[in-house]
Amino acid sequence: MTDVYKSGFVLALMFLLFMAPARAQMVTPSVFNIAGGSYQNADSYYQYEWSLGELMLISDFATPDSSLRVTHGVLQPCTDKIGKDPFIVYFEPDDFRLFPNPTRGRFELDFFVRQTGRMEIQITDAAGKVLQKKTYDYDGCCRIDYFDLTPYQNGVYFVIATLFPDSARPDGLNVTRRSGFKVIKNAGR
């Protein structure tokens, strides 16, 4: 009886070994989802990606002005916009001063930018949740803003400042200044 079992086992093993490569070479449609895409607004802090499903085939469709792009298939990381955005510039080190940092709760942010526009400041926690928001007309120089993190627990917070200019540069471009500053709250004991 053992010879019968051995020969049956050998036949089954040979069947599996020869059939597995044959199945791997077959062309069959494979779908593990059906659609997906992403959206990023230059004026927004957030980028949205969604997946309603993905085909094994990747196809990409865009409107002629590239204002809308639909990716169908396996979503790939966004690599078509490598580098800095030419319409967003960071604040220079001499454009601002944030102190005290680390802070026990209260701190100030001083701006020395010589450009008028609308200033938008957000305080966020490490997860990106907006805790405070302030918007005002920036008159061109030397503004001091006071903030208080006393009600919040110790940790890392971010001040995200964006200056939207009133007028375009001489080359006709509207360039926005935007930066994020890290603030550490350590109330001590």
C-alpha cells in the first residue's frame, strides 16, 4: 500500500509542478479595484487622493489645460511635480522672528516683510489639526502677533503663515510667501 501512496504523491506533485507555471503564463483580466485619482490645490495645505478601485492596467487622462487629471489603474506617487512651486516662496530668515521657543504657552511671531497683502496664520498640532486661525491685512512691515498655547498639552505645534500679495511682481507673477514654523510647548513642572 505504501508504494501506491508514494506513486500517487509523486504524480500529484508532478502535476502541481507542471501546472503552476502553465497557469502563471495565462493572460486573464485582473481587477482588484476600478478607479482612483488625486487633487491638489496650490492655495490649500491639503492634497487629496482617492481610490475606488484599481485595474492592473494604468491609464492617465487629462484635460488639455491639465486642470483635471484622472488616473485609472494602479496609483503611482506624484512624480510629475518634482521641485519647488515657482509661485510659492518661503519666508527668509530675516522676514520673521518667533520667540520664546520652546515656550511655556505664550509666544510671539514678528514679521518684517516689506510687502503688503493678506496674511493668514494657522496654528496646528502635530497631526495637522487647525487649533487657531487668524487673517488680516498686512500693511508692509513690522507686525507682532501674539499666540497662547496654554490650553493645549505639551508637544510640537506648527505656525503656518501665508502672505498673499496685493499686487503682482514686475514680471507679472503673483507669488505667495508661505512657511511653516515649529513651536515646542514645554510648560515644565
